[in-house]
Amino acid sequence: MKNYETLIVEDRAPVLFVTFNRPEKANAMNNQMDKELSELVSAVGCDQNYRFIVFTGAGKVFSAGADIKEVKKNIEENAADPSWIRKDQINRQEFLRKFDALDQITIAAINGPAFGAGMALAMACDFRIMAEGAALSLPEVERGMFFSGGGTPRLVNLVGAARAKELIMLGDAISAQEAKDIGLVTKAVTAEELFSAVEEMLVKLQKKPFDPLRITKKIVNASVPRFENLLYYEAELQENMLQHGETLEQINDFVSQPTKAGRK
């Protein structure tokens, strides 16, 4: 298995364990991590040696979401050609679609805060097991943006329109038990039990013939309302949004704040 700069990949075939490995940046997803995750998912999707993939974060954070400092830098360096924003959104949408297309069953082991893009990636997994003490939050609106990359319709599919509005517009962090109660995660366990709960689920899954699991995943995913047309407009809207003065002010304000736990 290839070595990556921002990921730790542990081969325990038929299970692959993938750890986001930027703990000094709260495992924020920068361009390098996005590229490596996309490359890894594409490679594993064609490898029949793996039937299950587990995602988690190094240290005490699952992922603080998109690396806002890098977003700010990209805006500044590409001011003359904002089309990069639309291209970036399309790439993010395509990346999360790869999760739907995977034959492998995916599990997010949410060991700590999962914000924004980190929460979006967890939602793209088939199962989510969350540690008590971890939190889910969508801070995009506070930072002058909207929840993009296909995350909003995925959230609506999981928890319904009213709850999705609440989570996105208010941006409040919710606990593991709250996330379990609204159907956003599969199971809430203590931090000490997180990986034993993951192993327990893997044992149950591996006792079953794989093809029915794989086909069930495909049928369920195909039964969920599709939102491809929305994704096209989402990329256009994000391009306009990131050029808006208020958005740039919010990003600059966030980046200039002292670093806190769970933040970049």
C-alpha cells in the first residue's frame, strides 16, 4: 500500500483502516489530503482484497473540516480567475460520489470533533459510530459560506429538511447522543469503546456473505432521491459566494483568531 503525506493507511485485509493525519491542524482537509483521499478511494474501489474501509482521525479530532487558511490563500492567489472555486466544488462532489459507488462497506469512527467537510465525509460513509465527547457541527454559515460539496442534500436525506436547516443555519455543535437520536449516526459509545464497537460491527458484517451486503448498499443508495441538478448550481453559487465581500470578511476574521482546540 502506498505511503501518503496526510493519511495513515493500515492494511488488515479485508479491512482497510484510514486515518486522517494532520493532527497539528486538527486534521483539516487541505488540497493534499483531498487529492490523496480521492486517489486512495479510486484505487481501493477496484481492489477486491478489501471489503470494508474504516475512517478516523489522528489525535483527538476526526476532522475540523476544510482548511480555511488554504481557502483564504486560494482566494487571494486566484483573484483574477475565480473559476477555480467552481472546479474545486465539482471535484469535491465527485469525490463524495465515489463513496456511493464503492463496493466496500465504509465506516466512520468519529473519535472527536467532525466539522464541515469532515462531517460531510462521515455522512458519505455507510455507517457512523461516534464517541461520546465528540461533536458534529456545520460552521459554514458563520464563516460566510453555505454547506456545499453536496453536503446539504445528503444531510436532508439523513435527518429531514427541518433538522437540516437547524443544523446548518444555527451551526450548533451536537453531541453523540443527539446525533444518534436524530439518525445522523448509527451508534454512540464512550471514547474507550469506540474502536471495540467498530470491531464488533466488522465482525458481524464479515460473518455475512459479502455480495448481498454489496448489492444492498447499491439498492439503498439508488433508492435515495437524487440531486445531481442541484449540485451543478451549487458549484456556481459557491463561486459567487466566495467573491462576496461579507464572505471574505468572515474568512479573514476566522483565520486571524487565536488557534483553539478543534480549529485550524
